[in-house]
Amino acid sequence: MYELKTKENDSSVIEFIEAVESPRKREDAYKLLDIFTETTGYEAKMWGPSIIGFGSYHYKYQTGHEGDAPLVGFSPRKAKISLYFATGDPDREKLLESFGKHTAGKACVYINKVADIDENVLKQLINESISFLQKTYPNP
């Protein structure tokens, strides 16, 4: 059976951020930590070796694949900062139009630095993602 690699663990979020090489990325990681914590009301947890996640939900696809994932999260990667929001949320695209400088994949939104984006839109994206996931995957 498929083993999920990205699981919540007890690694230190602060130690992870402190290990980020770029001082600017480290500063942005702390800023995002504050925004996500304040907006979600959840404590930051490490998911896998490099994702800082907030809250969690259990998903089960029609294929039978299931697992747990953070409701929202971010990762200060070498190239860009990855922001994790719900996939399939129809309101995400509309919010991204006024988000600022970014690129988007299926699950991630990538930014170079926090100064490039609208923090209020970030908070809306966080709230929208949590609301969408909690409606889509209600707790059993």
C-alpha cells in the first residue's frame, strides 16, 4: 500500500526556519509563520521534512487513496516560497488575480518574497482554503 511521505511530525518549526540559509527567506518564513498562525488559529507543525502546516484534515478519494494533510501551509524552499492551499477550490483563482507577483501550480502557489504579495489577500486565501476543505472533507 502507498505510504504517505508528508506526515505531521514533532520536528521543531523554529529550528527548521533557523536552518533556512537565506536571511531574507528566513525573515519571510517568520512573517508567514505569524500570518498563518494568526489567521488559522492553529499551531504550526512540521509535515515531512520541509512543510510548515496548520490544522489538518483527512481525505479519501474515490480511488480509495486516503490520508491526512495540513489545511494550509508553506515551505521556504531554495528557489521560491511554496504556499499550500486547497486544490479544486473554485474561489482560489479569483483571489489570486489580486494576490500580487506569483506563479501557481495545481497545489502550490509560489512567491519570491512576502513583499511581492498582498497580505490581506493571503489571509483571504488561507481562510477560503480552510473553509473549502472543511466543507469538502467534514470530520467523520
